[in-house]
Amino acid sequence: MMSIYFFAITIAAFLQIGTIYLLRDNILKSLLLASPLILIFQFLFLWSYAHAPNFLVIWFITTAVTNSLAFLAGYLIWKEHLSPWNLVGLVLIMVGVVLLRLK
């Protein structure tokens, strides 16, 4: 049952990261291009929050997925520095998500 919400927040997280990338360019052009994406990912987040059986679980998973995907995008796309502490944090986030799913 939670898989549909997890799918929705994963799509929303990718859209949010893409929107941040779009906003790095000319501000007026960026806002025109990014506005529909902002509305879509906010709708997906809010839909997941409103319809999920447990708000706190979906909120934590949303935060974890968004931060993890942003971290990976920064590393893969923008070649940001990766330290061992970053990897430990990423692993702890995923362990937390798995523990929530086992509940």
C-alpha cells in the first residue's frame, strides 16, 4: 500500500531536484519553466501526505528520499566532494527507511 506513495514522492523528489537545476539560469525564464514543475512536485508531496495511512512515516521517507537523491545528483552531476561521513549519513538514512518499512 505504501509503495504508491513511495513512488509518488520519488517522482516528486526528482522533479524538485530538476527544478533547482532550472532555477540556476536566467531568473524570469527559469521561473516560467520551473513554475509548472513546482506545482506538480508540491501536489505529489501533498497528495502523499494527505492519503498515506501514517503521516509521520511518509513524511520521514519523503525527507530521506529527497535528501538522498539530492546528494547523489550533486555527486554524479555536479561532481561534489564525497567524504566517508557523507556515505555513513546516506547509509543511516536508508537504514531508517528500512526500519520504518518493517514496522
